Amino acid sequence: MTVVTAAPIVWEFGASKRLTIPAAAHTYAGFLAWVTADDFPEKLRVTFDDGMVELDMSEEAIDSHAEVKAGVYRTLLPLVAEEDFGRLYSDGVLLCNQAAELATNPDGVAAHWKTLKAGKVTFIEFGGVKRALDGTPDWVMEIVSDSSIKKDAITLRAVYHRAGIPEYWLIDARGDTIEFQILNWRRTGYCAAPSKDGWTPSKVFGRAFRLVRKQDRLGTWLYTLEVRRDASKPKARQ
């Protein structure tokens, strides 16, 4: 279930759990103070977009969400380590950008060393603990669920563009075929990179990728992010 609000509310999780969204949470600074407080519910996915607060309380579908993430990271994590790429953070990290009035939890976020060294992405600390990322990373990923289709395809697409993020991966595996888009930043909006035989080039990773799936012995979808060097791009240098 997704809740979008521009006014203070009290949301009930059941007989004993309540979440109060304070009025101050509809400002960027107030939102950060709220979501980084010690009593904020763990693993609750939240988005701040120019004064609007959205809560996503739905559970991830295993076949079309959790398994997709697993397949993507089985490929990307070793690639990032092998290439000494920079930093890649999976689900749960809070990404903030004050200029874009954005704070959200992407399914993935990554930044080259050169981006980090230039200070384009920094850490937000509270109480001496790194709580969030701040700035403009090189890459974000969202995997569509039934409760997030509008947010991922419309809201976040616009906000990530406003934040100047060069590459946005948008994946929808809910249907009979996988929709795997690598969106590149253009001045007028994101533009989908061309695909050939399912292979789509990524400028950020300097590779071409193809997302495929097959059913395992239990009938659950098993995803594999296939990778090959993009012949049109030189090896990325950090």
C-alpha cells in the first residue's frame, strides 16, 4: 500500500503500531530529521518530492522484485569490485538531493570514484553515523511493483532527471516479458538507450547488459543479468 500526503497524518499499522508524519516532514530538512530519527520504522520505504511525502508499505513480490534485485546484483557487485568502479549500494540506502527537493530509497545507487572524490556525492551523518547519501550519483535503479508503477515510471523519472543523475535503470518484470530500460539523461528528459537482441549499453558501467530469466525447480523465476563489453565504448577509467 502506498500513501501520499501533503498534510500531517497518523498512520496505523495495526492495534499497537502508529506512525505520525509530522508537519515538519513536508520540508526537506524536517523530512531528513524525521526519517533519520532512532524511532523511525526500519525498512519503511519513503520518498520526499518537493514537499510531498510518500510511504510504501507493501511487501516486495518475490518473483518480480526480490529475485530481480538478486539477479542484477549477482552481476554488478563483482563487476564493480573487479573494475574498482567506486561505490554501489543496494536496497535501503536513503538518497538525498536538496537542490532537487528529493529524498528516497532506490533499489540501487552507484557512484564512480571520480564522482565521490569531486564531492558530488557525500554522506549525511547524524550522531556520528552515516545515515544517507547526498548529491548526484552516476546511477540509480528502480524495480517496478504493483504499488510503485506511477512513482517509478513518472514521479521518480522526473525527480531523478531534476537531480541530474546520468543513468536510470527502470525494470518491470511483472508481465510475460521483462521491460529493461537504461535511461540516459538528456536536457529535455531521460531517453532510453537503444537495444539490440535484448542487449542495452550502459555508459556508466561501460558494458552492455541483457536481463533474462528462467524458472528454477520450484517454479520461481531466476534472473540473470548477462553482461558483455560494449564494443562501441572504451574501458572506463576512474
